Amino acid sequence: MLITPENLYKKRRAFLKLGAGALVSSTLIASKLSALNFTKDTNPNALKISDEELATNYVNFYEFSTDKKRAVALAQNFNTQGWKIELSGEIEKPLTLSMEDILKFPLEERIYRFRCVETWSMVVPWVGFELSRLIERAKPTSEAKFVKFTTLFDKSQFPDQDAFFPTIAYPYVEGLRMDEAMHPLTLVAVGMYKKALKSQNGAPIRLVVPWKYGFKSIKSIVKIEFTKEQPKSTWELANPREYGFYANVNPNVSHPRWSQANERALGDFFTKPTLLFNGYEKEVANLYANMDLKANF
């Protein structure tokens, strides 16, 4: 009978323990989403919710791959065990929260339009809570004017981060003005379609800002910093001519390489007109009352 060498046995035990831990972690989040009986969205605007299979498999997640299908495939092994979110900067006291801490916030369903800068769109029933609740927990000082978000940096899990020539600079960074972050529509999402977020959709925790192009809704967040100065977002640094800090959905401001006047909803053949602020003009236009929307794209 062959006997497994002790060093290989220990490695195998460690691997199995890690795999079990990842399974327990994702199962814990899923069970808590169900157990907490989140408040359901009544969908008063009767938005047509996108097909779940399409919405969870047509994604941009460059850390895995620039190819949408490959990104989904590579995301299946993503390990979120022991996930932590660090809050720092201009706040009374820096703190670190676990996903168990995050899931103690009252959860609710929010059915939102979602518009990608690539001109495709969808309607998603997210599960989460208003970012303002988390900001209030952090107790920012009067010096905090902006909120900076950072995605996980882990070359062992994200192939593009480990590439010789990465597609973009990592870690992925996004930012909001404080009043944008505090707006009731701005959501911290931990689920969609009444289930925990899938890895390709930004597990275990992401941002959702429905009146902005999708790249502002940063995925797999590990850091939230409160800053005096406006942070430079990843796409703004990569190509400032094409991607501004605000990235508000605006059919009247074309991308330098294509029009933003129309969009195609996932699963639809025909396009439809894009709405200013993605249909949330009534709720958010006041945030930009004194701004030139074309200059500040």
C-alpha cells in the first residue's frame, strides 16, 4: 500500500480546509440573505427585470479577463473567505468590518436600471443597504469631501493583475463626492436576484450607483477611504479624454468613439433612447445644478 508523504498530506489537508472555508463563507452569506428576510422592492415603476442568466453572465470584470465569458469562467474559483473591508482616512476612528458585520445592516431589495458605457443596459434587483448607513458608522470628519473605493489586489486570484502587461492599472479605484455617496439611491450591494452576489458580479460586496455608468459601481471592495481631495479613478487615469470622474449617464454627451444616445437592453433586439441620469433625473439632478454636464462628464 502506498503511503502519502507527510508534507503532501499536510498540503492536501490545508487545501481541503481552504476549499471548505470558501464554501462555508459563501453559504453563510447566502443563508443570511435569506434568513434576514430583506425588505422587497414593490417595483412601483414596473421596470422589466432582466433575465437572471443574462445579467449574471454578461459582465465586465477585467481583473479576471477582458473577455466577458472568460471572466465568468475564471471567477468560479474566487475565494472570499475571511473578507474584510477597511475604512480609513478622514474619519473619527479607522475600523475594519467583516462580512458578518456588513450583513448586520438592514437589507432591502432595490430594482435599479443599470447602464454600461458600452451602451448595453439591464434592470437588476439588487440586495443591499444605503451607503449612507455605512458612512454614518464611519463618522467622517468635516474634512471628508470624497469617498474612495478600492477593489481587492490579489495576483493569485486575478489573472490580469498578474499579467506581464495588465489591461489597466491595479488595484481598481473609484470615487464619489460625499453628497453622491450619501444619496439614498447609492447602494452597498451584497446580493442580486434574491441571492448572494456571484463572484463575476462583484462578490462579496460592491457598490451600485444607478445614475452613473456601470464602471463606477466598483466590485469586490476591500477599502473605503474618506479624503479631502478628489481621488483619481482607474479609468480616469487610463484615458481621461474618454472617462471622466463623474461618469453620469448622459445621452447628450457622446463617448469619443460612439454615441450614448441609445442603448440595447440585454435580451432585446432593438435599441431604445437612453435617459438622462439613466432615468433618475428627478432624484439626482439637484446634485449637479451648477455644473456643466458636458464639461464634467
